Amino acid sequence: MSAQKINEERLLNILLAPQISEKATFVAEKNEQVIFRVASDATKPEVKAAVEKLFNVTVDSVQIANVKGKQKRFGRYIGRRQDWKKAYVSLAAGQEINFAASEQG
């Protein structure tokens, strides 16, 4: 599936949010990867096309992980958080996405 075949409207709905955490920061520095929370039905080619289109960077590879929702208690009721999917996006050498600069402006 090439980038031209993927619907542009679909690409805008693939990336939900950057995953900013201690682990994400460590991975970003060590492996030059960026972590995104993505749609639960997203595929690797779709994530690659979406990141390249939205941030104007070159993507080397994408790894996807399904994160299972945790069980939580609300008083005497047991609930469960929703399962979600995250994508580890490896950028080409010399490329970077800076979220701190984009949040201020």
C-alpha cells in the first residue's frame, strides 16, 4: 500500500497524540524514536504515511505495540480501562520532531 492510495482524511485520524512519558523520553534519546498513541486499527504503512505527511520528516521504520487496559476499582465496582495501540516511529538520521517547541506557539 503506497502513500498515494491511503485516504488523506484517514491519515489525519491515525495519530491521536504523542506519548510523552519518562520511558518515551529515554527511547527518544537512545534510539532516535518517537512514540505516538495511534488508532486501534492503524497499520504500519498508515502510521508511516501519517507521520511523514504531518511532520514533513522521513520515517525509517515503525513498530506497533498493543497496550492492554488496566483493571481499576471504583469503590466496590471493578472497571477496566480501554486497550490502546502505540507506535514507535524511527526517524531517518538527522531528522527530529520537537513537541516542546510546537506546544508553546
